[in-house]
Amino acid sequence: MSSPLGQRLLKAADRLEEAFMIVALTFMTVLTVVQVVLRYVFQTGFVWSLEATTYTFAWFVLIGMSYGVRTEAHITVDLVTSRLGPRGARVFAWVALACALAYCALMIYGSSLFVDRLLALGTNARDLPLPRWVLTGVMPIAFALLALRLIQAARPVLFPGRKAADAQ
Amino acid sequence: MTAAFLVAALFVLLFLRVPIAISLGLSAVLTMLLFAEQSLVALAQRFFSALQVYPLLAIPFFILAGALMTTGGVAKRMIAFANALVGHFRGGLAMAALLACALFAAVSGSSPATVVAVGSIMIGGMARSGYSREFAAGLICNAGTLGILIPPSIVMVVYGAVTETSIGDLFIAGVVPGLMLTAMLMVAVALLARRLGLPRQPRADWRTVLRTGRDAIWGLLLIVIILGGIYSGVFTPTEAAAVSAAYAFFIAVFVYRDVGFKEIPKVIAEAAKVTAMLMFIIGNAYLFAFVLTTEQVPQMMSAWITDLGLPPWAFLIVLNLLLLAAGSFMEATSVVLIFAPIMFPIAVALGIDPVHLGIIMTVNMEIGMITPPVGLNLFVTSGISQLPVTKVIRAAMPWLVVLLAALVIVTYVPWVSLVLPRALG
């Protein structure tokens, strides 16, 4: 992934991810405020507004999982690793990564089945004119992205020697 | 047995330095695979629906409002106002920092955000005026916990969402305990100031007080909008939160003009980052709580504690000890998510008011914010004060006495929490 094209693609993905997070949060906020204004000033509102907001929220959080990895937002408990040597820390990092990837794999599997079931049902959302499997379909994708980000973030710890090579 | 595995798995994963969110989720998934009949589909469905709980939407909005008010100069003006009010006392700058935390807590729903808003200006300011950096960091790390006690409050939003208690009532109920804790910390600062011979500042004339007050009023109006709006039924807590964010944007860009349009995306991205982190934990805490429920753990614990025949006061001791322990290992919202369903039925059976229980849990979570290994305020304070976490921990510990005293009062004097919600019907 050290080729210029790969780098550029990664950068583009980073920017796309961040843009999505900003747009989604803004959209939810504006839609909710508009709804309040419509209710009181014009005595009206959109039926689909509530559902649009909650689905946006779900997407926002799901994409946010991997965004949080890249921006180092996720919190961990640091009880022992600060006292381990570099070797010990690396062993811990490998085990932790394996656990996190196992989580991603299980969630990808579970959410794929969930989406598949909705696909078979074929029902639409309550107010939005979209099938539910489309709206939930982001879930397995989001967990796959999370797995990729976790691997990406762990690389410098797992292979400390390669860091210098990558930088060049 | 199943529950034991669940908890053991959680601790092993945390110990391995797996992120908290994933530790919660993975221990839940593994437990289900090994012991329970529920399928992974049910867990996936549960996870998705947790991200669609409407009251929880207040969380991103309050975080966004807080971020806009920190960069938008609201915090700065509150500090100036607080300083004009109390700066001339011995230890005045410390008192001003504390008061500013309380003021900012009234517009922010998060404790770490309050620490950042006040601390990033005041820790340096206090250090320049002859306070030790450790003293400043320790005080603000503690005073920042007011963020979740003085309304609005993310922790109360979560408690209200899980137990279906009115979030408006919880917000109002936090006012008196919040003022009480502020006063208690203020007394502690005053006592210390005399002993340590802390510096004072020249007294601000009434014109300065008036001017800084008028400057700060734009921010302070927000709490009126939030509480007034929710209580008069104009909007739901979630809508109130969204209106707060819009209002904060408006004052930052058009009234104070401290931020330009160009900087807004960066502020939103920062809020998005914090929300995503919190909500990832909350979604997984829902999974954890879901497995506990399918295993009937809340019912068994209720039956067990009821069988012990504990009087309410003894139950409250057990409750506080459990919450304090959990609060130091876990992030606040996830503790509330996991413990509220267990403790709620017992408390109701013992005649403890749900709103009172919510405030007790909130004060416990405040203490959790400043107790290692997982004390968010500690990390945030360390980040903005450039002191190592170990030093911040040592600096923050003495103040814990005040917080624990407040916890005892809030726990055993329900009046403190319930006087306002009852008066307002």
C-alpha cells in the first residue's frame, strides 16, 4: 500500500469518511431543528423526518466506528501495557488485534444474516420509501471497514521495523 | 455461570487493551455463542436498534453544542465573568475557574468537554498567576465533573432512555445537587487558599462585572432555552439538544464572531469524533445489557438483594460501592446502561424515587470520571495541562473527599434531588 496510487486512494477514503461524518451530523441537527420550527411556526412537518434522523444516526455511528480508530478516539484501559517492555507490548497488541478482528468477523456474520433476513422479507421502512435491507445494509460494510482500520492502525506497533521504510 | 463468564471475558479483554467498546461487544457475543440460545442475528438487530433510540440522539447534539461553545468564545466569556465576580477573594482565580466550570456545565452535557472548555484557558492562566500547575489541573479535573450533574447531562439522557424516566425531571433534579457541589468545592478552595496563601486579584469594579455579565449572557441563556423548552413541553430533550447546537452555532458565528464559517467543519468533525466514540461504546453496552437480560441476571440480582432484606439505606451503600467500582473501570454511559436495568426495579421496590436514583448514579459517574484506570477527565486534563496522567491523578485525588461527601448527601437526603422536580409538579 506504499505505492503513490494506494496512498492517494487511502487519503481520498479518509477525506470521504470525514466528510460523511460532518455531513451526517449537520443533517441530523438541521433536520431536527427544522422539524421544531415547522411544528410551531407552520403547524406542519415531514412524516419521514424522524425516521430519516434515526437512520442517519445509525449510519453515522457505524461509519464513526472506523473513523474513531483513525482519529484515535477509542478508549482503552491501560493497566499493564505501560509496564511491559516493547516485546511484551507487541505481544499484547497482537492478541488485542486478534480479539478485535474476531469481534468484527462475528458482527459481519451476524449483521449479514440480519440484512439477508430483511432482504427476504422485502419490507419497506415505516415512513421512508426505502427497503429496510438497504437501510441496514451498511452494517456489515461498516464492521468490515472497522476491521481494515484496526489493521491499519496496528501496523506500526506490530511491525515496528517497517515504519521507517513506509515513511520513505 | 453464564454471567460470570460474561464479566470475566469483559475484564480479560479490557486487560488486554482491547478498546472498551469492543470488549463489551465481544464478551457479549462470545457469551451468547457459548451459552445462550439467542442467535447472532438477534445481537446484530439489537445493535442496530440501539443506534436508533431517539432520546440518545440528544448526545451528538449536546456534544456539538459544547464544541461550538468552546471554540465559539462562550467559555472564554464565562471565565471572564466568573473572574470579575470572585477574582478578588483569596484564591480568586481558582474560585473563578471553579465557577466557570459550573457555568459551562449549564450549557454542556459532558464532563470532559467542560474540563477542556475551562481548563485549556485557566490551567495556563493560573500557572502564570502563581498557582502550581498541579493545583490548577487537580481542581479543574474535579470541577469539570459538574458537566454531567448540572443540566444538560449525557449521563442523565442515557439513564432516562434506559429506565424511561423523564429526562426533563432528571435535568431539573440535577440543579440543586449541582449548586450544592459547586458551593462545597468553593468552600474547599477558600479554606485551602488561606492555608496555602494563594494570591488574590484586584477587585473588578461593578462596571466590569456588568460588562462581562452582559457578554456571557448569550451563553447562559441557553440553559433557560433547554430547561424552559423541555419543561413547558415546547420540545423533547432531543429537540432541545438540536436547538442548543443551532443556537451555539448562531452565537459563535454571528454574535461573538470568534469563529469563521471556514472553521465550522473542523469543530463539527471534532464533535463527530467524540460522539462516534461514545455511541460505539453505548451500542456495545446495549449488547452486554441484552445478554444480561436474556440470562435473567437483573431478575436474579433483584430477587437476591430483596431476599437479603436490606433496608433502603443499606441497599444504597451496596449500590454506591458497586457503582464506584464499576465507574473506575468503565466509561460512565456504559455503566449506567448496564447497571440501571439491574438497580432500577430493586430501588423502586424499596420506595426510592427513580429520579433520585438517577441523580445518585450521576454523582457516582462524576467520581468515576476522576478515578483511574478509566477516568476520562484525568486523560483530558493531562492532555491540556501537559502533565503526565500520574501527576494529574495525584493532584485530583485530594478533591475526591469533597465529591464523596456530596455523594453521601445526595444519596441520603433525597430532598436535595427531588425538591425542584416536585415543586414544579
